[in-house]
Amino acid sequence: MADIPIAILSTVITLIAGALFTLVGIIYRRLRSRIAELEDTLEAVESQLLTLARDIDTAQSWMFGREEDSTNEGVAAEIKEINDRLQQVIDLLHDEESLAFDRDDIDD
């Protein structure tokens, strides 16, 4: 093998190491900026999820009442009550025999 002077070998190794460290630094910087972007996006998504969860809890308590208040049954209880009343009216009307009436606009 040919004898390579130490100064040239040292310079080549220094240049190669410098190029490798520069590439590693560029990659590290890009990864770090990408991680920062992802953290910002994650914060926005987390904020939206918290808002959504709060809205769902509000809607559920409005619709079905609150568990800690047994007398508060929400809109669902009112809808059930209205449905029960309508069913009673339908049953009463169905039982009435006086529903048969003559119509003038229908020919026999």
C-alpha cells in the first residue's frame, strides 16, 4: 500500500466527519421542527376534543337529565310524557263509537 501522509489522511477524515455531522445536524433540525409542528397540531386537536366532549356532556344532560339529580330527567322524560298522553288520546278516540259520521262529499 501506498503511504498516505498523516496530514492528508487527517484532513480527509475531518472533511468526511464534518459532512456526516452536517447531514446529521440537518436531519435533526428537520425532525425537531416536524415534532414542533406535530405538537402544535396535537394541542389544537386536543382542544377541539375537549370542546367536543364538553358539548356532548351538555347535550346529554339536556336530553336525559343529570345523574346527581334524580328529579331532573331532561327532555327525554318530557317527550315520553307527551307520547304517553298522545297514546291515551288515541286509545280514547279509538274506543269511541261516535266517530262514525256522515260525509256530504262522498257518494254511496
